[in-house]
Amino acid sequence: MISDKELREAARRHEKALLRTLPEPEDCEAVFSPDFERKMKKLIFRTDHPILYWLPRLLGVLLALLAAGSVAAAMLSAKQAVYVKEPPVHTERSAPTAPTAPTEPPFPSVESQEPEPAARAIVYRPIWLPEGCEWDREALYENEGMIVYRTPGGTEAVFLYDLTGAEREAEGREVSVGDGIGTLLLGQNKEELNELFWSDEKAGVSFWLSAPFEEEDMIRVAESVKAEE
């Protein structure tokens, strides 16, 4: 019986043989409709930036819930105002009662409670990049972040980190990244970027780098990643 490893190798060889029978990308001409292009751009944005895509929709739902709560509270107040009667007024004088010592409230007042400082999210960045690379943009969130650099050739190098430690399933070659192991996937041609996946088991953080760098530079960038003070 063929093993899983032999089956994967056979599938990989078959894939390469099939790809060699296909024409070169520059020889293929395809024209897509404007509607298809818009759908693809929307799908790519939703895949690359899920938080930015869903945030406006979540805010809309939250505002709708707040509006519904305000309406329900107003209706309840109006209903109580209709059915609650004024307490009767007694003319008899009650016997004076001894003053009681003021008791402290069981819980401190809101004014006495000082807000605790919010915890600052950790940001990871590579401190070494190949010569000529410049920072372009970044998107940092509570548990993940994306930093984009512009290479001298105009190609983007994308670095991502995930503080939850979620690992990405990827096929590639195992390489040493510092004291750990990473997965390196080299592009099939010059137009495809190289990808490197690795993680810091002690910190519980996973990383991903997609860039047009050579293998040695990919590993060097990965080993230079540090938590921002």
C-alpha cells in the first residue's frame, strides 16, 4: 500500500507535469467583465482584511441594538408613568425617630473608583530588512497585525503576526528559524513571492512572511522579529 508521503510526492510530480503542459501566462489572454472584476476585488479585500470588512457591519448591528434598547426603555417608562399612583399623604405626625449613624455603602462610589490602565497590545516587527526596503503601511489590531514594506523593485513584502498562535496549514520545506522550525514555500517563477511560516512557542505567537527575498534573507528577516517595547 502506498503511504501518505509517497502519495503527496506523486501528486506533486503530477501537478508539475500538468503545469508544464499549460501555456505561459503571458501567452494567455483573458478579458473579464467589470462586474466580475468588482466581485473579485471585494473577495480579495474580505480575505486579506477580514476585520476591516466586518467592522462596519458589526457597528451597524450594534447601533440597531442600541436604538431598539432606547425605544424599549422609553416605552417602559411611559407605561410606568401611566399606571403608578401617587402615594397617599398622611396628616398624622409620626413620632420622632433617633438619628441613625450613616452607613457606608457596600460598594465604593463610581467617582472613587479610578479606571485601571488599559493593557497595551504587543506589536512585533522585523528589525532587519534587505537594503532598499521601506515601510509602506500597517494595520494593527488587538490580536494580530499586518505590516507592509515596499521593496526597491516596487513589490510589496508583507509581514503578519497572530498573538493567538493560530497556525496556517502550508506545504513546503522545513527550515531552521532561530531555535525553531519554519515552513518555506518558494515561488514557482519570478512573479510568485516566497512564503515563510514560523512560530514562537514560548510566546504563543505565529508569523508569516510573503516577500520576493532570497531564502537566506527570508530566514534572516524572520530571525530579526522582535516584540516592540
